[in-house]
Amino acid sequence: MTEQILPEALFPKLDLLLPELTIEQDSNGGFWVLDILRRKKVKLTPEEWVRQHVLFWLLKQTGYPASLLSVERKVHASSGNRADVIGYGKQGTPLLLVECKAPGESISSLTGMQAMKYNQHLNASFIWLTNGISHAVLKIREGVEQPAILPGLPSFAEMAG
């Protein structure tokens, strides 16, 4: 009988709430997680580990309504690029763009440029870049080229303000 390795032992502890996840191990030793929004099993990769923590954080800490969150959504119909998470405002327009990286990947200017490229199509007011350990929150200001760097992610009510 082989010892089952729990995913928590494979992935680092993140600087986010530990979500209540349903995780299964397949016969090859790989892990699958029930995505809390998409309601389907997805391969539990290091980036998915971060994404699931982010979703849980958005729901529990910011009060973001689940009905206004979208996971792995194309940023533009003619593009193959997918945003990790898009949060919509009450009027149905993008409000928040989240770019998740694996815990071992740094949040760099390249990460910011990738998110800004995606945001050219979305026009979200807030961008959250995270690897689950390091975070950067940007506020896009109309008519100002450089985004403001925020100390943390505002609540949904503050973002939707």
C-alpha cells in the first residue's frame, strides 16, 4: 500500500485564507480539485492552487458575489489569451482582473505587462497580480498613464463604489 501524499505537502502555504477544497488523487498520483466556481474538476497545478485560494479570498474576504466572477475567461473573442479571474461590476462590465502565477514564479514587470495587455480589452478598474505569497494591486485611473499601486485589495463594495 502506497502512502497518499496530501496536496498541502506538495504546495506551499500561501498568504491567503486556506480554502475549503475538495481534492481527489487519481491512479497516477495526480491531484484534481473541484473548482468552487466552475463546479468541475480541474488538474491541481501550482497555479491552480493559487487560483483556488484567490477565489476563496474574493468570496470570503472581499465579499465579491460568486455570480459576478468568471474563471479562465477569454479576454477577447479573437484571442486565445485567458484571464485567470475576471470580476464584474453590478452593471456587468469588468471591474477586476486577477493574474495568478505559481508560487515559485515572481510577480515582475512582465506579469504586470501581461495583465495590462489583457486589460486593454477588458478595461477593468483594478488589477491584482499574485503568486499567493507576493501581491500587487493596481488601480487604473482614467486619463492617467501609470496605475496607482494600492496597499491591498479593496472590498467588493469599495471597488464597485
